[in-house]
Amino acid sequence: MNVFFVLKKEVVTPALNGSILAGGMRDSVLQLLRAEGMAVSERRITMSELVEYHRRGELIEAFGTGTAAVISPIGELAYKGRSLGYQWRPNPEN
């Protein structure tokens, strides 16, 4: 499964490497996001970054893609005993 994090100003997904595999669904999601004009970054993202985005209210949502999972929302992230829940908003600029 590939993971995507929707932040206030961009969508981030880990870059392809030995442990992140290319996939048709991942590629399709990236193409759709870019076609819609969204900023997309394929890079390493750390839990520390996600905690900071959450603290600032900039972690909008997370979802996973995969052949078997299609596109599946991630309802909550947990890190070091802390919940990084988020409220989905149709327009994150508001």
C-alpha cells in the first residue's frame, strides 16, 4: 500500500525506493492530483513533520492506495501515544 498525506499546501507521498513500490493506482492518483492543479511532492516525510503539520492544523487527511485496497482513507494516525486525528474539509483553504 502507498500512503498519501494531504497537507494545507501540498500532497506528499514517499518517493519510490527499495521499500516503496511503483503501482498503477499510485501513479493514477499522482496524475489526477497534478491534473487538478494540486502541488504534489514525492519525498521522504517523517513522523516529526506530520506531528508539526498536525499541531498547526495543516494535516488535512491521509489515505492509502493499492491494488487490493483501491483508495482507502486513514481515519487516524497514532504516534508515541498521541492521536493525530484530523477533520476532513472539502476546501482546506477555509
